[in-house]
Amino acid sequence: MKNNFFGKSVREMKYIRADRICFDPRLDMSRIFVEGWFQWLKQLTKDKEKLVRAFAHCFVLENYYVAVADGEVASFVAVTDRKSPFMALDKKVLRRELGLLRGTIAYGVVNKYLANPVYPFSLEAGTGSFDIVGTSPKFRGQGIGRGLMLEAIKDRDYGKYVIETYDTNHSAIRLYEKVGFREFKRVPEKNKRAGFDYAVYLGLEVD
């Protein structure tokens, strides 16, 4: 870890690893998560606050970096080697907040497609994965997500990074390209109801 990273302020925005912050950031992170993935999560319930409570427990903070402004999480990213989890779902919590059936469905679907997705290639040694990226709607368009990703890259020791998104997520692709990522693989999506045609994989080599 670089000694000058934690607590660094950039334009009044503090970038810091999530487990070293002075308050519990998980509710803020959950709100960002729910907003960003609501088009899928709304199939469980359209009550956003219920979804926020349901997923607030699951973030493995040591694998996240957050951007904080005025005591509020503005953005987060998770970076792992794909051997340590970035989300740890508790079926009991999900069932308590969403009900038995929907909680069980949430546990299975989010675990499979988000918390434990399988890349269609093997990660080389020394490669990090940006597993999830999210920015609060009111902070979007200010370069905060890009700044946070760059700070996370500086803080980690990986020589390469990969990230997954979808062909319909044009704003995410633009963001990742601004960071320096370049597309290297597309995989057709077989599920016609998924809302996208291809999974898109981008990579970055660090000088």
C-alpha cells in the first residue's frame, strides 16, 4: 500500500479504502448499488429502501475503495484478484428484508450473476479485477468514478486489470476507456431477456 494514498483529498473529494473510513459506509454503498442495478433488482421489489436494507450487509469492505464528500459516499469500486470475495450475501438477511421467496431468489441470482460471475478466460498471475463500479446519481458526470478507479490502480500492485460490462452500457464503456481500458473480448449473451446482446471485457496494462 502506498503511504500517501489513504485520506488523500482531491477537489474536496476524499479517496480511501472502505474499511479505513471513519464511519460505516455500507448504507450509502447499498443506495448506490440499488440505483445502479435497479432495472434488474426491481423484479424483486420496487421499494428501493427495502432493497437498500437487504443488500447493505453484503459489501466486503477491505476490497472496496470509496470516494467521500461531506461525509457521504459518492462512488465505490471493488478490486480483487478473483480469489477473495467482494460481496458476501447472507440468505437470512435477504429473506428477512424481502420475504422468503424473493429473498431466496435474490440470494441465488445475485450470487450467480454479480457476486460470483465467471470470466470466459483465466486471469493471469498479477491481474486485478474491477468487480463492481458505482457512482451516486447526484455525483455522476464529475469525473469522480474515473478518479477513484485511477487511485485504486495506484494503490494496488497489479500489473494488469480487467473489467466486465455490457454492450448496452455505453456510459460505463466510455468511463473505462477514459481510465485507459481497451476492449479485448465480446461474448454473445444467450438469454434474450437479459437486456443486452454481448458481455464486453476490457483490459488495462499498468506501466
